[in-house]
Amino acid sequence: MVSEQSHTPTSEPGIEAVVAWLTGGPEPDRSVLRAAVKESLAALVEAAPGRSVEVRVPPFGAVQCVSGLHHGRGTPPNVVEADPRTWLALVTGQLSWEGALRTGRLAASGSRTGEIARLLPLG
């Protein structure tokens, strides 16, 4: 579930499992990770509607967000991609955008991707 106010996953066992994992605990069930990624991507789209930046978190989801010009086909010019752990750490503020880029955990290409950085952490 997504909280109306915080836009972060609020299923108690789910969010607790994700936070525990991000801080060194065991990996949650795949369904919990999928829900957390999908809910956070939906919250991102709500915070920045549009289609000029594509955010990819394989294998669980990809969305387009940020207002402005958008692409029609092929690889978009503005792409952010991260694995689920990295994405959820960014969303919850447990990892900085700069740190994720520096360590290669996050790929960001295009002039508009910094707009995603300014939206994180979500909350």
C-alpha cells in the first residue's frame, strides 16, 4: 500500500522487511520487493508527471516522468536505471544519488536525469 501522505510502502511487514534488508538484513520475498518498487515508481510519477525521463528498475518496472518533451520510439534520451536494492535505498534516503553514481550502482544518462535526483528521497 502507499500512504496518502508519505508515498512510501506502508504495509507494515513489507516496509519493515525492505528497511531491514537495506540495512543488512535478509532479502525480502520477491513479491515484497516488487510491490515496494512499483509503489515507489508510482509515487515518483505522481510527484513529477510527464514523459521526458524514463526510470527503469528491472525486473520490476519502468516509468516515464518529468514534464517536458518526450520521446516516441527507441531508447529515450534521458534514462535512469538501478537495481531494486539501489532504487529503494535512494527512495528511502539511505543512499545518495552521488554515491550511487560514483559506485556504479546507478546509471543516469541525459540532461534531465538530475531532476530525478532532486525528487529523492521520496516522502
